[in-house]
Amino acid sequence: MRRIFVIFAVMLPIVAAHAQETVYHDASKLTVIGKAVETTKPFTRIDTSCYRFNDKVIDDFACHSTGLAVLFATDSPFIKAKWQTSPANASENMTAIAQKGLDLYIRQDGEWVFAGVGRPDMAKGPDFDRHEGTIVKAMAPGRKECLMYLPLYDRLDSLFIGLADGSYIEPLANPFRYRIVIKGSSVTHGLAASRPGMSYVARFGRDNGLYCFNLGFSGKSKLQKEYAEYLADVEADAFIFDAFSNPSAETIHENFDRFVDIIRASHPETPLIFMQTERRESRNFDTWREDFESRKQAAALEEIKERMKHDRHIYFIPSDDFLGDEHIATSDGSHPTDLGFTYMLESISPKIRRILRRYGIRY
């Protein structure tokens, strides 16, 4: 028997990603979340024309896009971005993506799932400030609800989101509830997080469906009255403070009561939740650091206990287990990495949730 094999060549349509036209959309026209008080510039967390902190570094930090995110929905098979930051070089203990990049999550079965990052262009030497790239591609058809975190440690001058021509983009309503203000140091700022969405503030908000505002100010959070005056203007359901990482014991004793008094004048019964500063690994063999850190921890505990005698809406969270016991959870002995934030959240989240429930704040 003669067997005849017939081969059919089927030409499948091949559409290369680069053949799809990209249309860029101004992200400032979408839903921008994360500002405790509205600002005139779309990607600035505090308006320094209204609030001045008498410190140039603090004023610069106020203009960061720390904790801000853009919410939108689209049916595009890919998401790109063009954005402009300052030309500053990346910091020594930060990833470039965390400092100057973007971090995208897409909602899947009610959960925000990591989708991709916007990688900043680091090849231009000291003058780089313009970035462009594909965040995610080759996605299945259908609607995607997106949460894009903005740079943690830089200002953001502009952001344009690139989608396939013919795709729609629309603002997405803020899905996070209540207003939880988190004020603190470089730990709150997220200095050693791997990506903008990996600060403990962002993770606590995503994990619990809470609308959290990141007011971390690296090295500059010392219970100053200017911060308290700003917070007095903020509408909040609760305040959480990483307040004792930066100040010395003497500064804590000097500033604490005034700081709380200013906030209490506007928020007489709002819960104020103070976290003890972590036990830093830098204390392990440095006797001066050990003395400095132990004295400020003692000062924080003393001030909180005294205040709690006549203020039933103040709370204190110890920090004994913030960083685990393997000595591997910081980038430099002080700043928690993603692992450090995981340990920290495992410790603080149940305690904070119990406090918030007392005030009818559900998650």
C-alpha cells in the first residue's frame, strides 16, 4: 500500500509587540491616591507652598511621590510607561527601582498581584531623569484593574502610561477604606524596600484594604512641631507613628508632649499608635550605639507611659521581634529589607488591627 503524506502549511498571523501602536495617556488624569492633604502638583505628597518645615531636606522629601499610586482599568495587552524624575543618583542602600521606578499590581480574584516594574534608565550618568519601558506584556484579553505605585525616594515630574492603540483606559475608584496616616523615619519611607509597593506602609494597606498614607521622612522624623501642625490638618481615622527611630533620648523628652498636644487639639479622640523603634543590628558590637539606642528606647517608653495615664486613645507597640533573630533582615544594620518588613508586619499587624477594631475600623 502506498502511503501519501500531505503537509499543509498553515500561516498563522504573527503580530509582534513592536508592531502594535502605543498610545500614551497622562496619568495625572487618572485616580492618584496617597495624599493626606491634596496638593497642586499631581505627584507631590505634600504641598510645600502651604506647609513649610524649615529644613531644605524635609521640603525636598515632602515633594517626593512616596506612597502615591495611580489606579486605572484597561483592556490593553501590554502596559508601558514614560516618566521623569529628578536627575539625582540612586542612594547607596536603595534599589534604583524602589527609588526612581514604578511598581504595578493587577487585581486578581480580589487580591492585588504583582505584575511588573518600570525600570529607570541608569545608563546616562549623573544627568539621567527621563525613563521609558515596558512594565508587562503579552497579557490575556480582558479588563485589568491596575494599581501602580510611584517612586519611593524621588520626585516625579510626569508620568504617561502606554497602552495598545484602540484599548481603553479609565480611572479606577479607590478601593481602600478609612484613612490611616503613618508618619515616621526612613523605615516608614521604605529606604531598603526592593520596589515602591514593598514598603511596610504599602503592604499593610494592600493586605488589609486600608487607605494608608506614607509620611516617612528619612533621618528627619524627630517629633518636630511642623509635622504635628501638618498632621493636625489631616483628616484621619487613625495615626500610626514610627516616631522614635531618629531622635535622641533628649529630643524625645523635649518634643514629645508638644507634638502630641498639637495633634490632640484637632484630633481629641483619634487613636495615636506609637511603635517603639526597632532594635537595630548596628548595636551588636558598637558600644556607643548600644548606649544611644537603649537610652532613646527608654525615653520613648517613659514618655508614652506618662501620656497614657490621662489619654486613653494613645497606644504603644513594642518592637522586640520586629527583625527576627537571624541577623539577616536589614540592608545595613538599620533599614529593613523586604524580609525585615515581613517580620515587622507579622509583629505589628495583629496588634494594630486589634486597636483599629475598637474604633469600628474594619478591613
